[in-house]
Amino acid sequence: WLPLGTVVNNKVLIVHGGISDITDLDWVRSLDRQKYVSLLRPPVVPETSNAVATEAIDKMEWKQVFDILWSDPQGNEGCVPNTLRGAGTYFGPDVTDKFLAKHNLLFLIRSHECKIDGYLLAP
């Protein structure tokens, strides 16, 4: 499987899309990627487990995967669903700052959008 993200020199996170207000790198690192054979539907819950508890956890994991792949930054504070795309969120600078501080990171690099100069620095 391709990685959902890569941390470089313990200071830079590179992802395809972005983050959300629930993105947690420790949780993402612990994901069982084999469960996610497709992101078109939530992961399959094993019948031998506590289905209600497992389903709640799996949906939270599934949302984190979607958020990393499809979220976009916004100029406004906060985090709201990305209803235009139907997946991920629009996350504000406050969400970014809180996430970077929590994980002791300096930068978040998104690779989802093409920029005319090859990059764009956001405040």
C-alpha cells in the first residue's frame, strides 16, 4: 500500500489532501491498511467482534483516511465538511496550527493541487 502520509526529518508532514480537526498521526500510524481495500465504502467489520464498537472505530478511521486524501485548506477558521467534493474537509489555519503544534511539526505539505510556480506558501 502507498503511505497515507510521510513525515520528513520529524518536522514536515506530506499528504495528498490535508487534515481535519480529528486527524491524529498516532491513530493513522496504527491503522490496519488491509481493511481499506476500497475507500468507496467503509471497511468491513469482522462478525466475531463487538460490531457496534468496532463499526464506530472503523468509521472514525475511515474518516481520517478520507480527510488525509481529500481535505482542502480554507481561509476561515474551523473545520467543515467538504460537501462539494463529498469527502474530506475544509480546514482553517487554526486547525493547521493546532495539528502542527500537537505533533511537533513545522510544515504541512499538500500534494493534491497543482500550483503555477510549483508551490504556494500559505500563512
